Amino acid sequence: MISKRKIREFARNFGIDIIKYNSDTRGIDSYHDIFQIINCEKPMVFDIGANTGQTIYNFKKIFKNCTINSFEPSPSTFEILKKNSSTIENVQIWNSGIGSSISTLMLNENSGSDMSSFLELGNEGWGEIKNKTEVAVTTIDQFCQEQNIEIIDVLKIDTQGYELEVFKGAVNSMLENKIGLLYFEVTFIDMYKGLPSFSTLYDFATNHGFELIAIYPIKYKNNKAGWTDVLFKHKNYK
């Protein structure tokens, strides 16, 4: 009989690791962790920076009956998102950016759509800006007020360096205990000009009632820590 250790060593030759999950295991698979924490069958998910719908697919795998509001500011990427999500139930998509105030902003549309940002590329960014597009921007607080949304179980943010501005536009929702989990990307290298540090995002989250649950495996670039995802939970969220 082949031992578990041998199987694991064999898998690692292909860049695959085999890990046994315990009930208290955290920090390996973000969607596993979110599934373990969320205590309802029909959670409300906000997908900020939806790109072409990757997050929709991932959340629908673990919460078949969840409601998802997905926001994508790029008009061209939004059309792909619309097509990819057209047959999925309980998904609403919005061609809008999310920030700290209601406004219009210039979106730097990158040759790699998942690199598009309201920020300029930094010294360690990649791709090239193919277009600058003026897009409408709203806030989490304003959107929830307009749509009569009382709870966001998961606020997922992947806005390529614009996460702090999204936080600022959700302060009232945070203070009113309307957001359960924050699931967002943090960047450690100079990918965009003026992007917030991890410590800045950490301080903002913890100062508004959130506790760090997990830091996921770091992606590396040029032998340096590049970026990763993190998960926070509001201390009053059940």
C-alpha cells in the first residue's frame, strides 16, 4: 500500500499539495473558510470588481441559493460579465465602480482586464493601458440605501489598489453592523501608484469592528511577496 506521505510527495511534483482539513483549519482555501463561517443558506454577497464573473462561479459552488450583486466598471468587461452570468439565478450585475463617494472617475483599462484600476500602474505593475474610460462610481452605503439592503454577509473586493476607497464608502454599513465578512486583496509591491499598505487596510478594518480571520497563500513576483487575499469577520456577526 502506498503511504499518504508518498502520495503527497508525488502530488507536489506537479505543484499540488494535499492537506487534511480540520474544523478549525483556516488560511488555505478562502471559500472553504467562508462556507464554514456563514450560517445561512441564502447569504447576500457583494462582488466588487467582478471582472468576467469568476467570483460568481466560486460563490455559487458553495452557496447555490446566495444572492450576488456584482459590480464591474469597465463597459467592455461588463459585456463579458453579462454574458457569463446570464443563466445564473439570483445574480444582479451593475456597470458601475465602487468608491468613497458618488462621482465619475477615469478607469485605466489594462490589456489584462483583471489589472484595470482607477490607479495608475506602478513600477512593478504589468500590462499596458489601452484606454482611459470615464465611469460612474457609487458607494456601498448609497447602494444599500437605494436597494433597501439590510445585510451583506460577504463583501468581496478586488479593485486593484482601490480597496481603501471602497471601505470609506461603506463606513455607515460597517458601523451599523450590516457587513459580516470582508474578503479582499492586499498588495505588497509597487503594482499601482498610491495603493494602500496592508497595515493601512488592517487598521481601517479593525478600527471598524472587524477581526482578522485568515491570510491566504502569498503570490510572489521577482522573489518578493507580491499579493494575496485576506478574510476579516465583524465581531458582532453571527
